[in-house]
Amino acid sequence: MQVIEYTTLLVFAVPLVILLINILLPRQLAEKSSIGLAYLAPLVQIVATAAGLVQIAQLKQHEFAISWNLAGAVSVRFAVNVFSLVLLFCIGMVTLAAIMVANRTVPQKRAGFAGLLMMLIVGMNGMVLVTDLFSLYVFLEIVGISSFVLIAMFKSDTGLEGAFKYLVMSVLASIMILTGLAFVFMQTGSLQYDQVGAAGGALVGPGAPHLALMYTAMALMIAGFAIKTGAVPFHSWLPDAHQSANTAVSVLLSGIVIKIAGIYGFIVITNFFGRLPGIDLTLALIGTVSIVVGALFALRQSHFKRIVAYSSVSQMGYILLGLSTGSVLGLLGAVAHVFNHATFKSTLFTNAAAVHEQTGTYDINELGGLEKKMPVTSFSSLAAFMSTAGIPPFAGFWSKLLIIMALWNSGDWVFAAIALIASIFTAAYFLRLQRKVFFGKLLDKFAQLTEIGGSVKWAQIMLTVVTIAAGLLFPFALRYFGGIGIL
Amino acid sequence: MGSEVLLVCICVPLFGSFLLPLLGMINIKLRNAAALIFTATAFVCAALALPEVLAGTPLSLHYELPLGLSFGFYADVLAVFMALTSSLVATIIVIYSFEYIKEYDHQNEYYMMVCLFIGTMMGLVFSTNLIFIYIFWEISAICCWRLIGFYREEITIRRANKAFIVTVVGALIMLVGFVGIYGQTGTFDLAAMKGTHLPAWIVILILFGVLSKSATFPLHNWLPDAGVAPSPVTSLLHAAVLVKIGVYIYARLFVNSFEIDKVFTVAVPIIAAVSALVSAGVALRENDIKRIIAYSTISQLAFILLGLSSGTEIGVLGGLLYILMHSVAKGGLFLCAGIVEHTLHTKDITKMGGLYKGMPLTALAFLFCAFSVMGIPPFGGFFAKYLVIDGIISAGNVGLGAVFIAGAVMTVLYLSRLFIKVFLGETVSDAREAGSPVMVASVVVLAILSVALGISIHWPSGFASLIGGGI
């Protein structure tokens, strides 16, 4: 059995087993041990996917089936390639950070949190690995439901409004996606990726049949996944959900859920239907508007988490722009940006948690000069924001560069120029937050402040190391992808 | 000497800088010594590379990456010239800093950022790839941002943010231009695309970067405001080294690598002329000692840009010499201003006067550096200024030559005014020589260098003409 087979088995088996143990354990014991147990799932996932990344360099693609016959008509088939492995790695990394934060910010219902988190991991891993659109939908629903409960379960914080908004929008998106799937099925007669792909290819060109049906399906699916992504104009739920969620859940939501539930859907769509006229332009427009509008909204906020949430909206725009090119370079740029965004956005929410735990507020107007008392938080937020703004040598620069190059190669130089210059808005809101929170004179009321300790601090250190290392070592990543034959 | 000397030159200050905060926690003296050693290493290594480079065998390192993103360093005469100039002034400024900032908070960050900046500068001058040039360019902006905000006052942080935003906007527009070059040539490697003709729109995009970093009109605004930084920072970043990045890239790209349209040999000098006159005019009206010198920097940078963009060999030679002379002399002026500010705790020249009595050495050093900036023979600045103006006139632009001569006259006026107001006249305060010996020695060294470089002009100009000949 090859390493990669263990990889793909482990990413399902470990969270499911932990979930089971979590349910079977006596309540008291589960409350105590569940978070510790939960660490296992992301750790295994990170190691397994890293090993898989080493092996996939020779294999290119690997297919496998769980329980069913690979050739059978009703089997759920799974496949991994290098991009899904990178996404799996991101899932592992962000959930690890989220558990580390939760260890501090989730005082009760720890067993419930851990259980839902395991479900969420299974859902996300499933989405990335399935090879037909219907299974994709099923796992998407698992992700949607478990993240709704995660947002809502700590309602003591600020009430249910954000969670409720998320539920409504999420269900709406699911209905749209499901209807879109039905239309695709009517058109193509199959939901298997390879057959859908072939049918999608046949749709291009003059005299193609039933295009209206196909475009309706596309409109529904794009709208649905855009809601899940939080792209403008479907973004309004995202900041509210973040504000009312526990910060550990925020790490999950912005760090990975919107990318797997939303962006991965776009990856699938563009992969099969990207050549339909108009799809690329639609994505590029949604992307550009998200970049600019998200960043402008972020400039006006004074709630730490809302700034970071709007920043997510803006960054999702870059990923959509990368996908809109339809080229491999664009896809690579988008996936690289998913990775980088997973890192720096988790860092920022971890920092939000640290600042809130130590000062009791998220309002940046009440903060000032924290860098002296909280050097780790301060430096990690600096690195993360620099990475967000695409300032080299931090990692975000490279993925943005790849996206810009892909746009330029496909002739969309207007979008490339807008995307690049819009980075300045990112720099602007980040400078504002830095000035108000960290960089500056320490306010007198914070004279007794101390740095956060324990797992949150380690999460910050881990993520910052990843951000800086990814930035400095990115040329090696390029060589890796070049070696596989992707570039 | 192998090419590895380049890696040492870049990596020691670049990565060494991150050790400084750790050393600072152990022992302050150790940290200071390490900062000095790292900076001096850059100078020594650049000097070690000199003989071979002068002998006509440039050193190079090259690693191929996908997508035309090669990674490499290349030391030709131009690069080594810039590296030597920057690291020499930087070393002196680090020594000066030991005394100047010893009583403030955040020293660990200060030395880290200064040292990181030197490493960045070395990386930038030796890089052979547009993307890596951009990377180093932006790291220098980060250093600049942290260092301007050194005092952590509300106003200093706003000014730091302003400098960061302006230079980053310029750099981003420049990056669009770089990607445009990539679209045309399929590579970011400078050697691979040598001699390519660049369309005008790409040149204009890159000029945004050059003008913002080198604080030239209309993107000059951040530089005078950046004077809220500690004086050694102003001296290092905003007079001697950082602001030369823009003009260096102009020389590297538009003189050394690409062919550009003839129209830019007129258009860029006109921008430079406006910049020189406007800022010289403002310098005549300001009352803040550091703002006067900052506006003077803007004005002098325009002279450098003029020389490099004149399209004549003699002008380019003048521009390069100007980079050296201005770095030394203007660095010295800011350091003198630092001593004055340190002593009187004010930057307002209307509250100064008669300081010559209390601090004769500083006054003399100031005067020497000012002479060099004014272009009084035999100080170094004279030769550079002469060659630059000769260059533009021999290119046929007598009118522009006249404008710049007017600019040079204004330089004499505002620097004389500054010197008279600060050092001569009625004594308003009884300041003794309060600058510590180390600080005074640093400015004296720079003043002596200003004279020495002028008297032995055959040496730097022979050096610079090798670059001109290479072009």
C-alpha cells in the first residue's frame, strides 16, 4: 500500500474515530479530554498530507474508493491530486490553530465543540476529495450545518443574529447550488466530474444545445458559491457571523470554511465550465468588486474582528481573479493564495482572540501601544498584515504575483492592474489598525497588561513561522510545482 | 575572490539583523558591536569584490527558477559602486547612532531595522531579477516605516504611515510595469532581456516607483515629513541611502539594461527641473532645520536624476558621482543637524544662533558638507554638479542647463541662510559642545571625506567613468 492511500484514509478515519470516542465517553471526561483528543486529527492530517505531497510528485493523481467498488455505478469515488493535497494541508493547519485558540476561548461545551469540529473536518475533507457534484453537495451541507452550530453554540457572547443570518444565507446558497446541479444533470445526464467535464467541453462553440439551461445552472451555482465565499455582493453575513462567533470559530470560518465551501466550488466550476463564454468575466468582476469593496469597508470598521472579516472578503476577490483566468498558473496562484490566506487570516483572528482575552475589548479605538506589552501578538499581526497586503518578502506577495501574472498572460491586464493597485487599500486598513492597536504609545490603563500565554501564543508563533517561511522559501515551492510539470 | 563574497555581503547584515534583538537582551554593548560588524562586513565584502570587478570580470551567482523568476546576484562596477557608497555612509551612521539613540526605547528594533536595511540595500543593488529588486525595495519600505515611527508619537506614526503609503503606491505601480515587461519578454531576468526596447507606458509606470522612492516632484511629499524620525535615520534613509534606490534603479534599468524612447531624455529632465526649483524654493522659506535639509535633498536628487536621464555619457558619469558626493555630504548635514537638535531640543532655526562658539567642530563639519552640496570647488560636490550640467548642455538642452544653474544658486542661498542662522549671529543659547565625541567624530569624518573625494577626484571619477564606459 502506498503512502498516499494511508493519507486519504487517515483524513477520514481519524476525525470520525475521534468523533465516536467523543460521543461514547462519559460527559465529565469528554469535557476534560475532548480538546486534547481533537489535536490528533489535524496533526495526523498535516503529517499525512505532507507525506502525500512528497509522493504525489511521482503519481500526479490518485484515485481510491471507500467501501464501494471503484468501477461500480453507485460508488462514491475519491481522488487526490496535488491541489487537493494542498487544500487538505490547509484544513489541517487551520483546524490545529483553531483548537489551540479554543483551548483558551472555549470555557464550556468543549466536548460539543470538539465533536462539531471533527464533523466539519470530515465535511471539508470530503468536499475536496469527491469526484462527483452530488457528493460535493452532500459534504457541503455537512460543512454548512456544523459551522452554523459552531457559530451559534456560544450564544452568550453577542446573541444569535450573526448565526441566524449565516443559517439563512447558507441554506439559500445550498438550494441554489442544488437547483443548479439539477439543471447540470438535465443537460449532461451525469454528475461525475469526468463526464461533466466532457459535456462542459462540448457546450462551447456555435450551435451548442440548451445553453440557456446551462447558463441558468451556472448563475445559480456561482451565486450559491459566492454566498458561501462571502464575495461581494453576497458578503453581508460574513462580518456579522464573525462578530457573534467565538474567536476560535472565527479562525475556522475565515481561515478555511469559506474557502472550502465557497472557493473550492468555484475551482470545480471553472475546471469544467470555465470555457463557457462569460463565466471568466463574471468571476473576474465579482473578484475585482470584492477586492475593492471589501477593503474599503475594512477601512471604516472599528471592531478588530470586523476589520479582519472584511479583509477576508477582499482577499477572496484575489482568489476569484486567479480562478477567472482558467489557466493552470491562475489555479496555482489561487490555491497558493488559499494557503497563504489560511495562514495569515488564522493568525489575525488568533491575535484578535489574544487581544480580547488580555484587554477585554475588540474596539480598536480603546486600544493603543500594545506592542510593548504583547510583543508576540504584535509581531505576528505585523507579519500577517504584511502578508495580506502582499508586501514582500511575506508569503502573500508570491501568490498575488502568480495571480497577477496569470491575469496578464490571459490578456486581462486591466484586472491585473486594478488588483495590484488595490493592494494599497489593504495596506491602508492594516496601517490604521497597527497604528491604533500596536504601534504607538502605551495607554496608561494597560500598564499591567501581560502577553497571552499557553496554546494561543504557540498558535501565533506557529502561524507566523509558516507565513515567513512560506514567503522566504516560496521559490522552492515553485520548483516543486515546476518539477511536477504544473508550470 | 569567489562570487560567494556577494552572498556574505548580502546575507550577513540581512539575516544578522534578526540576531540583534536577541543579543540586545543579553548585552547592549555586544549588540552594538554586532550591528557595527554586520554593517562593516557589507562594506568590506563590497571592497573585496572591487579588484576583480575593476579588472573587468563581474562576479555573478545564478539559480534558475520556473516562470522566468531566476534568482541571482551580479556585481558589476555600477552595483559595487552603489554598494560601497551606501555601506560606507551606513557604517559611519551606525557609529553615530551608538551615542544618539542610547537614551531611547526600542533600541533593539532600531538596530535590527538599520542593519536589515543595509542588507536589503546590498541585495537590491546586486539583484539581477526584477521581482527580487521589487522584494528588496519593499523590505526597505518596511524598515523605513518602522524607523520613522521610532518615537511612537501619534504624529510620527502618521508620518511613517504616509511615507509607507506613498512609496508603496509608487512601487505597486512600478510592479505593474514589471509585469508588463514580463508580458513582453516572458522573463523577469535582467540579463535575459538586456537591450529590449521598452514601450513608453512601461517606462512611465516604472517612473512612478523611481520618483516616489527618490522623493521627486510630484511624489516628494513624504520626505520632509519623515524628518520626525531620529536624525541618524533621516541621515541614513532620507539623505544618504534609501532615497538613492530610485535613481539607482533608473540607472540600472533605463541606462544599463533597456532602450527607451528619446523623448524621456527631455521629459525626465523637465520633471527633475521642476522638482529642483520647487523644493529649493521651499527650502528657502522653511524654518525647521531638518525640513530645510530634506527639501535640499529633494532638490539634489533632481540633479542626480537629471544627470542619469540626460542621455549623455558625461551626464551619467556626473549623476553617479553625484550619488556618492551627495550621500557623504548630505548624510553629514543631517548628522550635524542631529547634534544641534540633540543639544538644543528644538528644530526651529529662529530659536538658534551663534552656535559656532559652542560647537566649532560641528559647525566646521556642517560648513564643509554644505560646501560640497552647494558645489563649491574643490569639494566633491562641485565636480558632480559640473558634470551633470555639462551633460545636459552637451545633450543640447541649454535651457534646462540654465534652470539647473539657477537651482544650484538657490542651493547656495538656502544653505548659507541655514548656516548663518544656526551657527553665526547672536548667541541665543549657551550650548557647549554637547554632542559626544563619537557623534562629532562621525560628522568630521564625513566632512573630511567630502573634501578628500573632491581633491582626489581622479579616483572616484575614474571609477565612475568605468561604469559610464560600460554603458
